[in-house]
Amino acid sequence: MIAQKLAEAFALTSINELPLAFNIAWYEQKAVIVLLALLSLGVKNIHLGPSLPGFLSPNVAKVLVDTFGIAGIGNVDDDIALFMS
């Protein structure tokens, strides 16, 4: 993944130190694969929406929130401000 190589090039200890934002919309099934790939790489603070997928039980959602910082998305202006900060 490009982000992994960037982290190596900048001698960062984690991909999460890069100024990247991931905002995944649940409009297609491939979003699940994208989410799983990012989680397998250890990427944190991913934003999902417009709502959390229905297949996530409350317990699994809690683990993802607590472990990976998964959060929902809001309105466009607030999300852009959040991702640019």
C-alpha cells in the first residue's frame, strides 16, 4: 500500500501518523472489503456512514470503536473541517 511506503519513507512508526483521512460510504458491498483491508493494516480513526452497517452487532461495533477509533460521518462542512484539522 502506498501509505505504508510513505510511512517508511518518513521514518514513521505507524501509518496512523500520516495526515490521511478515510471516510467510507456504505453505498456498495466493496466498502466492506475496503474497511477490512484498512483494519488489517492497523489504520485507525476511520469514519463510516451515512450510518454504521447493519451487519455490525452492538458488541462488534463497540470493539471497532474502542480499538480502532471507528466513528460515523456527519454533515459535509463538519467532516471537511474535521479531516483537514
